[in-house]
Amino acid sequence: MDLPSLLLCILLEVLALSGQNFPQERIVGGYAPVPHSIKYIVSIQTTDRQHFCGGFLINRFWVITAAHCDIGVKQMVIVAGDYSLTIYEGTEQEVQPQLLVPYPEYNSTTNNSDIMLIKLRAPVYMNSYVSVALLPRQDAAIAEGRMCRVSGWGYTSPNGGQIPSTLRTVKLPIISSEKCNRSESFNGSITENMLCAGYSVGGKDACQGDSGGPLVCDGRVYGVVSWGRGCADSQFPGVYTAVSKFRRWIDDTIFSYYSRCHKD
């Protein structure tokens, strides 16, 4: 790599890391937030502009989503600054992904470790419509009963139907893994890498199309929308990947690509 290219590489990565704070499949029963008030969320779309997953920015070059949202880098477009999927507002930034990095031990059968990093080909620009999410520290716990918020463009009805035209959000309480693992609920399927959030009576949840979106508690993204049984079913809250269990991997992965940029 020649000197100008190396300097550009270093500059872009440093700008990306400056947004990083180093040391959300289903919206049912929710509401439309103030437009562009959730600035870190992104719509992950197919190349023919069909939304299929959510995600969130952690710096100008990197997005977190669910590993099960991996359809291949050539089939994917990341849209930041979006609110309405059907109306062009002039706030959108469309960026091609450069690299998909699912967690190496992701298990598609058990849904364990359902998390993926996406490196963008070009940086997004921070403005009044686009910003980054903060992450919890490694192994940080979130208390049972703590109210959190999940957002996305997923179905608004348990029976599916159409993707909503605008972003939706809903507030949900954290449910302990012990309760979530009871025989009348997920019967032992919840691992230490997962979080549950919702109501035992159902009625509010994320849904298909919200996968990969953020579950925000106390101003930080503690969960990534992963899986569940149906949408908003009683005794079956939504299941999220516990971001704090992967914070060290996230930081190490980003740093490894930053270091690689220096060596190429």
C-alpha cells in the first residue's frame, strides 16, 4: 500500500473508532416514535430495496445485527437515517456492506450467539438523523423488570401481514432467564448468551422483520432481536442476544481490522 492510501485508511478507521464507546424479528403492540428520534437504527434491505432485518450503528463503519440476517454481502444494502420505508425523505444514507462477520460460534439450530458485525464500504455521516448506539461493558447485567425499548420495521400483528411503512417501537420489561426457561415457557432453551423481554400475558413484542434490531436499556443496547415463538404470545416473550456477552469480541474484531489496515 502506498503512503497516501495508507494515510487515508488510517484516517477513515480512526474516524470510525471515534464513535465507538470503548473502556431488535417483531414489533407488536407498539407505537410510532418521533421521526428520526432513534438515530442509530438501520434498515437492512435486499438490493431491490426490500426491508428484511434491522441493525444499529456502533461507529461510522460498523453495524451490529443478528447472525441469522446473513444473506450474503452482495445481496444486502444498509440504510441509515430512515424512518418511512415508502417515502423518500432525503435523510437516508445507503451504504454497501464490505464484510459480514458473524460470531464464529453462532448456532443456527439453537440460535445461540446470534450476532453479526457488518463492516461498511464507506462511512456514514453523523448528523441530525444519524448517530451511534452505546454498548454495555463486557458481562454487564441488566436487572429483571428493567424497562427497555425495542424498535424496528417488523410486522405489527402476530399473524404477519404487511411491513409497516414507518418505524415502530415498544417498551418491554426484562424477564429473568430462570422464568424464561420454565417448562411452560422456553423449557431450558435460553442460554447465558440470551435475554428475554416482554410480558407473561403477551400482547407486546418484536415480530418478523425486526430481527437484528436494538433492545435499549438505560441508554445502551443490551439486546439484539433474535428469536421467539410466534409474536406477542403469552408465556413466550421475545428472545434477544445479550450484547454484553460479546462486547470483548466486538471490540477485538473492530480493532483487528483497524490493525490489518495498517499492515496491508
